[in-house]
Amino acid sequence: MAQLLVRGVPQDVVDALKRRAAARGRSAEAEHRAILEETLKPGRESFWERAAVLRAETRGRKLTNSTELIRQDRDER
């Protein structure tokens, strides 16, 4: 398995990594590995890819003010 060395990481990021690792019962190294695997896992869509799909699915839809819908629902009760 390959090794990865990351230099110049700000101390606050290192501290956050250590806190996150401790909260999950892992070492900082294991948490770092888990973050990389979760983020870079093949086939995983990025946020921006999912957002683009959602935009395409909702394109052209007429949006209404939810306040009016809620008021209408309450008045019908």
C-alpha cells in the first residue's frame, strides 16, 4: 500500500482531524484514510454532479410561495 505525506497542514485542521478521530474511536491516521476513501471513492458522485442532476430534473417547474400553500391548508381545516 502506498504512503502519503501531506506537508503544510494548518494546526487548526490537524486539531480538528484529531477531534473527529477521537469522536469516532480512531487514530488520526485512520480518520485521515477514511476521509480520503469516502471522498475519493470511485463511482461516488460529487456534490456538484448531484446538484446538476437536480437542477436538470426541476428545470421549468413553476414554484409557488409555500406561505400561501400553508395558509390555504390551515384555512381548509
